[in-house]
Amino acid sequence: MKALVYHGPDKKAWEEKPKPVIIETTDAIVKILKTTICGTDLHIMRGDLPAVTDGRIIGHEGVGIVEATGNSVSNFKPGDHVIISCITSCGKCEYCKKGMYSHCEKGGWILGNLIDGTQAEYVRIPYADNSLYPIPAGSDEEALVMLSDILPTGFECGVLNGQVKPGDTIAIIGAGPVGLAALLTAQFYTPAEIIVIDMDDNRLEVAKTFGATQTINSSNGKAVERVMEFTNNKGVDVAIEAVGVPPTFELCQEIIGAGGHIANIGVHGKSVTLHMETLWSKNVTITTRLVDTVTTPMLFKTIQSKKIHPKQLITHHFRLDQIMEAYDTFGNAAKEKALKVILTN
Amino acid sequence: MKALVYHGPDKKAWEEKPKPVIIETTDAIVKILKTTICGTDLHIMRGDLPAVTDGRIIGHEGVGIVEATGNSVSNFKPGDHVIISCITSCGKCEYCKKGMYSHCEKGGWILGNLIDGTQAEYVRIPYADNSLYPIPAGSDEEALVMLSDILPTGFECGVLNGQVKPGDTIAIIGAGPVGLAALLTAQFYTPAEIIVIDMDDNRLEVAKTFGATQTINSSNGKAVERVMEFTNNKGVDVAIEAVGVPPTFELCQEIIGAGGHIANIGVHGKSVTLHMETLWSKNVTITTRLVDTVTTPMLFKTIQSKKIHPKQLITHHFRLDQIMEAYDTFGNAAKEKALKVILTN
Amino acid sequence: MKALVYHGPDKKAWEEKPKPVIIETTDAIVKILKTTICGTDLHIMRGDLPAVTDGRIIGHEGVGIVEATGNSVSNFKPGDHVIISCITSCGKCEYCKKGMYSHCEKGGWILGNLIDGTQAEYVRIPYADNSLYPIPAGSDEEALVMLSDILPTGFECGVLNGQVKPGDTIAIIGAGPVGLAALLTAQFYTPAEIIVIDMDDNRLEVAKTFGATQTINSSNGKAVERVMEFTNNKGVDVAIEAVGVPPTFELCQEIIGAGGHIANIGVHGKSVTLHMETLWSKNVTITTRLVDTVTTPMLFKTIQSKKIHPKQLITHHFRLDQIMEAYDTFGNAAKEKALKVILTN
Amino acid sequence: MKALVYHGPDKKAWEEKPKPVIIETTDAIVKILKTTICGTDLHIMRGDLPAVTDGRIIGHEGVGIVEATGNSVSNFKPGDHVIISCITSCGKCEYCKKGMYSHCEKGGWILGNLIDGTQAEYVRIPYADNSLYPIPAGSDEEALVMLSDILPTGFECGVLNGQVKPGDTIAIIGAGPVGLAALLTAQFYTPAEIIVIDMDDNRLEVAKTFGATQTINSSNGKAVERVMEFTNNKGVDVAIEAVGVPPTFELCQEIIGAGGHIANIGVHGKSVTLHMETLWSKNVTITTRLVDTVTTPMLFKTIQSKKIHPKQLITHHFRLDQIMEAYDTFGNAAKEKALKVILTN
């Protein structure tokens, strides 16, 4: 089969690889129908994740058709259409039992990282019963690709951890795909005001069409001032960090109100300064989280009942064998006005 | 009347001051029976809190007898014995209605800070109905002084915010009075293991008698190693910071387990480094809080039913007019093996 | 002034009464701008509430202008426009401090019940600071009348107690004003499906325009069958009872799914049969609640930000001096297709 | 092997049965070390559970040694000592993923009910990875038999669902084994007062030694009066029903305070009367639950750290082949002063 393979920093190829086979009784082999590229994949390609080694097939998102199942798989059978979760859950370790699949002792984020991933014609999914989700006939499968990673990430790490409530004033810092996923799912809880902050006017325009009630371009250094003005100097109830660099985390600290929640989604490469000299008495809560995908069934219901329309996140389409070109487009997201790209096998 | 008055850094005096009078209809005048000294008072005396100005009567803890009440006070009448809360709550602003009395628009921590306090023969208590608590006849009033500040602080900021659960392994960093208050009240939730970490062997001995199941003297730099060993490298479920300096906050980050809670109690004067490069994916929650004293009625019931014995925190007794001497003792806490001192009027 | 006065079962009059005056320092006198009639008022008029005695001015909803305030009122001053809450909260008893204003030791539901109410030109509001809410200039005051009672009742007793979650399938039994208020506010949490059940086709039509995704006319006795069909025999996640008679409570028990919540709003006059022989192992939660109005500030924000449009609940308008006619209309709600009527002074 | 076999109402025998074998890849065969008898087993023997058919081996509690495992079992291997949970969890259905193992689509309570159980020399455990719990070397295995059913039942259905809090006044109605398990585990949350109500003075004596602060013998019909007296007519914060008949459920309704929780544990055979005519405005929560055993790991930690001593629940010991005699003893619990009996293989 063909697959997108990492060969060290800045080297990747769409090349022939052996088709995966069942190894454990809990495995399934899935033929990919549609997959996508994640910001994390770009990091991998730059060599930022040393755990990813030469020869690895990349990708941790997608929908497909079950081709084969191990003996103990009981939730799925060949022919079933499925969503592939970016997080593999064994369903029987201490962490899985607590709903913290991200820290599964045998799974977690391994697809396209420690084992071969989904940017390929076929993929082996360990612990299939707990790591795949069924797609009923007639569903819009393209929209459901957004359930592999980006929607649960925005929702769990940003919205749920931030404890967004009806009537809240919330800020989302970063209007990239994951920030926009937080924006879409934050509206499940009907905040009164959603302020989206970014440095790219195009993304802020998109944020408006997705439900932002205020947008702020922070490139002039006046975002804090603007937020405090808008909130009568009270600050926001929830600040969702969807970038992952020190300045945006700093911004969250400056705009958070007393009793507020800072919910981090961003993947940070460096430490940040935490202003405990002012925060110690401010009754704030700061959370971090690697997505658990424990809300996938809940999110699935909101999509099927048309409460959200995750297709809004999809800007570009390619055939799977055009993936090198898709990487170029996604890698120039600002110029290409790209959010999520769909690759169809 | 006589009172302990701040006259600028390192200058204080036990001197004559006018007896307070009712100013607002919601005030009460309380004759002090017993008061105590808080670590914060030592900070004030060193000039660390510029909001406290020359001439201020210090102190925010105590029990007393109501001497007079304003016209709209209905919960109390002259002669009632009361606990004075360190936090003044108006009961009718946005924050009080949410139970966040610490940020009361007209109150919060003002006693012995922005208005005259309790280290005096009499004190004026604003919003008496919401800031005093009744003491039934026959109660041990000395024990109840611990309800003014230290018990709710350890409980709310450390134990409740840390979400201590039955079976948890928790660590308390700092075995001073507030760390020990967290230790006493953490046991309300029956954690399996309570590790107390400090650099003073005497305080660690006290911690053992208060219920610590493990103690670690961190002065040799091996606390992290010891905790990780004890927890099979999983780290703790809850880390309660009860010191307020960067190294102890750093320690909390190093020992916290995946999914864990870091609950800050310490009053920090400087920013700290937050290791988001490792914490971002660790599903941790970090909380800060100025005590709200919203749990005072709950804590009162646990004392009256002898579930905790806060008198354990009291090591020294003085007459109120010996307060200069009491400050010396409390200021040399390590040498004097002092926790809380009681001053009786 | 003129007021609507109860004179025993089925006797009421719009007649002259003395204008109320400040009695306690915490009182305010409010000139009524707009008021409405509640289903409870009809019960009172039939003599169902013996606590309401001859001579009582009825009504517990409305908006108005503060005319005078007692000495200790600090949140309001004459001239302020205010929402009158149906629940009076002293802000300083055990229950108020817990946010359970409905059981306030000195307040609770007393307006138009134990003390004179709002269907009058003026009303005295005890504990004004905690029982009134400010209306900013430029607000739509008619819509805000819905915040006095009906919206918090539907929201707190039905939606919050029912713990409605994104993706849930919920049922609301009863499409009268309070059931419709639950329908509007349930959408704050984005359930996937909202089934509304009633015996009046007109009300079911209204429910559809308010956001019901399914409606069932239960008069043919097949509501249970229909719900089980629609839910693949799983039953609903949340059943909100908004009628208050044994058959509707029975219906809730028959359609509730394992792990589900039955949230009662209805005012019941009789006991019901609880089928513990089947429910004991079904992991269900049943809640009751007299509205606390503790969510009024939250609901206010959702209205000001146009997340809900409570004016949808208003079907008829009268002058306050036409109140006898308004009672006739509201008393024939089905025929008149009446939901809430607005009386303007 | 030998096993206790049900042969229809009032007929049981200790007789030869084929030793169980692995059927599914997720099975384990466990050699029983210790088992016990549950009140439910007595119901089965009386013919109250028609789903239990002639020939069934009874019993759903015990500890043992793994003898064999199916191919996909990875948490256990032959020779491991294990606790057998009364609830079988597949770990991969909708309910298991929500932690509601009691309603597992393929499991739930099936042992000694729909499949052969633990009152035998060997038992087959389906979904072993999710339905067994490891016992470390050196543990007190007899105490751990209490983790199969009774402790999680008292804790989950009574204490957790009742939301017992520090300082609460709670009542436990029924001082049989499961009521006593609620009594032991309620103390994890440090209620101020625990009132235990029963009609058997011996059991009330036992309750006192287990931590009850008040006991009431309800046989004189004055239990309500006594509770209201003791609570200054406020009623209790939590009422735990551990009997399962209408009069005890009635009692719970009469003693529950405003805002309180009624947590049902009892297995009810009949409907009860729910007094909605008074409860509708009392802000109460009523819960039912079949134990999920989701807290087994938490409870295990509290036992290993000696926070509770479940051996207190064990009153009698027999060899497994004396099980007919053990049934006689347990069936005459009052006379024999029996709580839990241990049968050793």
C-alpha cells in the first residue's frame, strides 16, 4: 500500500509500505476513506518530536472501513464504517477506567507517533473496541473526521476544562483550527460573549462567522486593554489558550477575572512565567490536558442532531495520493487560508 | 482602649486608641475575648503590605462578645458570643452571592489591613450579620479562634481546591500553621497517604502527631526522589503548597501525578516558573484562592462534633497586654516551636 | 393606590388600598411598571392556598422603579429600574448563604402570599438589596418580567436539576408557560433532542417554534410507546415534569432511561406512586425544587446578549387597571392561546 | 468440582458440577479461596428472582486464584490472587465507558444469577480484565471479600449518591450488613452525626461500635419524632435507605431536611408512596442505584491504608463444604447475630 512516511527532519515521502496485519486479538485493520493533517504533524516533520523515528507512517485522524478484526473484537466487524480516534484506549487500565484515555498505559497518543498512523491506505488500530466509533449509514463522513482529534481537543481541553457556563464572557486566544473548534463547542454552553484574539485578520473574520461576538487583533499589543475595557475591568470568566507560546499564556493571565478559569490547549515547548504574586489571591483555576476523546460519543450526537457543523472547519480537499501537495497547503495555512484539509482515499 | 498599632516597618506599639463606635447600620462592636497572630501580621510589620498605613490596628482573628449592633443587624444582639471571620462579607454583592467573599466589593480581607483589626480590646465589624458566627454556650472558645482564618484557609485553599478524595496520596509542602490546618482538614476526606514536606524536623514531628503518614525533610534536596519512590513514580494525586516561594511551587510541579491537583495556599511575593513544556499534556489543575470563609459553618460543625481538635494548633498563651512578647515568640516560631499563640483579653 | 385583592375563594377585586411604606431599614418601595399573572395566582383565587388570607394583594412578578429605600439599602436608590424576584432573600440566613433562597428563614416565596404583592401600583419589597435586580437603561423591560419567576423556575427546577448535557435526549412533560420556559433554557446546554409532551395541540405547535425537536400529544395514551420508539427503547436522559399531577409524574417514570434524571417543576397537590420495584436498580435521580432565583444574574446575561428571547412567552397585553379582564383571559389559557400576559401600569 | 446449586424455591444442594472452562478469549477461571453469602442469595433461594433457574450455581462474591485465562486477558495470569467483583464489566459498551457497569450490555449482575457463580470450588469470570481486581501479596484476603459487593454497594448507592459532606447530619435506616457498610464508608466524609435506625437492638449496638453517634430503635413508631427532636426540626441532610420496604422509604421522606438527599440502597419489591404534595417545594434529591463497583480501586486503597476495617463485618466462619450450615446461620441472622459469613475453600 501507499503511505506518507517520515524520514527524519524535513524529509517525508509518499511511498510503498507493507499493508498492516492483525497482531493482537484486539486489533482491527481499517481501510482509510478520509484523513487529514494536524498541526502536530508539521511539528513531527520539523523533527520536534524525537520519539517519532525514521520510517514511521504519520497521521492520527480519519474515517474508514473495517477490513479485518482480531478474535476478541466484538463492537466491530468487517465492512463497518468507523471514526478513528487519535487516542488509543485499552479500556482496562487504571487511567482508561477513570476516563483519562490520554494516559492509557498501553495506548494514549501512539498513532502516527509510536506506531504507524492514518496517512496511508490502511492502518492497524490497537484496542479497536475502545478506539474506534461506529458511523451509521447516511452520515456525512467528512464532517466526522473532525471527531478524530480537533473537536474533542477544543471541547475537552478548552471548553470542559474551562467550565464555560451560560452567560459567561470567555476569550479564546488563537483562531487556528483548534481554537475554532473550541469556539464551535463553547457555544454548547451559551456564553454571553466570546472574544477571539489572534494576529491574523482572516482567521478573525472566520471566527466571526463561527460565532465570535468580539474579535481582537493582538498584533498592536493592546489586546489586554481592549478586553479589560470590554469587561468593565473585571476580566473574563474563562480564557482558553490555543496557541502554546509564552506570550499567549501571559495574555491569559492578564485578562482572567477573579474566580476565572484558564484552560490550556496549546502544545508548549517552553516554560512560562506564572504570576503568582498577583494570582495567589485571585481564586483562579489553570488546567492542562492532553485530549482524552472521552466525549466523542457526546460530540457525535451533537453533530448528528446538527447542533454543530464541523464541516465549517474544512477548507481544502485533496486525493490521498496528493498528500505532499496537501502538506504544502496546510504548511502555509495563513497564506492559503487553510484550516483543515480533507484527503480522500 | 488599648490596641496593637502599626507605625511603619518594624515599629509597632501597644497603645491607647479610641474605642470604636457604630458607623453603619450593619456594624457591630465586639469586645475581644481571645485573639491570635497570623503570619501575615509579621509581613505587615516588616512593611511588606504597603496598603497598611501608619496608625492601623492589626489583627484579623478572634472571638468576642457583641457589645453593640447597628439598626439593621438581626442575627446578633449585645451579649452574644461570636467568632470574627478574617473575611468581611456584605452578603449582597455579585461576589458574595457566588460564595466568593474574598472578593466582596465592600469587604474581603479588610480587618487589620484597610480598617482597624482585632488585636485590641474592641473592634468594629462591618456587615456583622454576614461576617460574624454565633458561639453556643459551653463551646471551647479558644479552639474556635482557629475558625477565624487558619482552618478555613487550609481547608478551602488547600483541601477543597485540591479535591482530596478517599484513597488519595497527597503531599503538603510546608508544615507551618496553615500547612498543618490543611493536614487536619484533609483527613475529612480520608486520603490513604499524607506526605508532609518541610525543612524543620520539629514541625515534621508535629505533622506526624497530626496525622501525616510520611514526612520528608527536604533540606537535602531529595524530596522529589523520595516522593516518586514512595508513589512508584506516579506522583501524588494532590500537592498542597503552603509556603509561598518559588522552590516549593517548583517541588509541587515535580511531584504531581497525571490528572493531579496543585492547590496553592502560600502568599507569593514573586512569579514562579510554570513548566508547561511538560505539564501541558499531564491533565493537571492548578488553583489559587484567597480564603472565602464560606465553609465556616461546615467547619464549625466538625469542631462541635469533635471530628477535629483545632486546639492542637495552639502552642502558647499570653494575656492580650503581653502582645509585644507574643509577637517575639511567634516571630521566632522555629526556635520557640510556636504554631498559634492565644492572646486573652 | 389601586390593587388586585383576594377576598376568599373566587372573590377578587381591583380596589383602593393604602400605598405601602418602608417598615424595615432593608425595605424598598417599588412603583410597578409591568406585572403579570402566574398559574399559582389562579390556584390562590380558587382557595387552594389557605395561607393566603382575605385582603391580600396578589402577585409576585414584575418590573418597576424604586420609589424609596430603607436606611441600610445600598444596592439601589430611588429612580432605579428593577426586576422584582418572586423569592425574597435576606442574604444572611443559613439557607441564603447556601444559595437556597427558596427556604430563606425570613423570606422565600412571601410576595402575594404572606405579604402584599405586585399586582398593584406599588409594592413593598423586603430585603431589597438581595431581592431586586438592576435593569440597565435601554433594556427591554417587558422581557425582563419573565425573570421574576418563570425563567428561573424552568431553568433551576427543570434544566439545572435535570443536569441537561450536550447531546442528551430530553423530554418536557407539559407545554404551559413553565414547561416552555424549561424548553427555552434547556437549549443553553444543547441537548440533541427535545421531546415536548402535552394534550393541547396549540401548545405543542408553540413548543415547535420554541425549539422542540419532537412533540407528542399524549391524549391517546401512547406517549410512552412513542418515546420508547424514538429512543430505541433506551428512554430519555432527562424527564422534566412541568404539570404537577400523578399521571404526568407516572409518565416520567415510564420514559426515564437508566442513569437518567427526573426533574420535577410541577406543584403537586397529591402524593404519587413511585415504582421502586423497577427504579431501585435503574440509577435514576429524582429532584424537587422551589425556585431559588439564584440564577437570575446568569439568566439576565443570556437575555441581554440575546441568547434567549423570553418575549416569545408573552401573548397578551393589558393595562394594569384591566387586570380583571386579564385574569379571565389567562384563566382560559387554552381557549385564548394565552401563555404570559403583561399588565402595564 | 463441588458447588451450591439452586433447584427451585427452597431447594438447594451442595453437589458435584463440571469444573468451568474458558469459553471466550476474555474469560478467566478462578479457584475460589473465600466466598460469602449475600441477602440477595436468600431471596433467590425463596424463588423471588425468576431469572435464576434450576441448576444455577449461586454466589457473586469472593476472592480466589486465577487458574487459567483466555487469550486476550492481559491484566491477569495464572497464579494471581484476585477479588471477584459482583458486577461484570465488558469495559467497552456505552454504559461501561460511562462508569455505569451495573448496566453493562453484556455484563452487569450476572454471576450467580444468569451464569454460574462463586459458591463453588471454581468459577468462570467473563471480561476478567475489567471484572477482577489484583490482590498484592501479604493482603488480608478475608477483608477483601467485602470488596466484591457489600462495601461498594453501601458506598456508591448510599454514601456517594447521598453526597455525604463534612459536618452533615445523616441517618442510615437499616443496620444490616449493607447499612453497616454505608455506616463504615460514610465516615470517609466526616459527617458530624450519624443516626442509625433499626428494629434490632443487637444491630444497633453493633452500629455504635462501628461509628454511629446516635441509634434509634424504630419499633415503637417514634423514630421520626426522635430524629426531628435531635435535628431541631430541620431534618437530616442525608437519609440512606438500606432496607427496601415501603415503611422505611416513608421514614426517609419524613425525616429529610430541605435541600437533603435520600439515597436508596434497598432492593424493593413493591412501589412506594412519594409525598410530592410536601416534597415538591423541599429541594430534595432522591437516588436509586444498582452498585457499579466503579469505586473498587478507591475502596481498596482505603482498606490497604487501614482507613477502614471491613473485617468488622465478618461474624462467622465456615469451610466451603459447610455451606448448607452457613446458609442456616445467615438465614437466621437476628438470632445468630450474623452479619457476613466467610466460607473458606
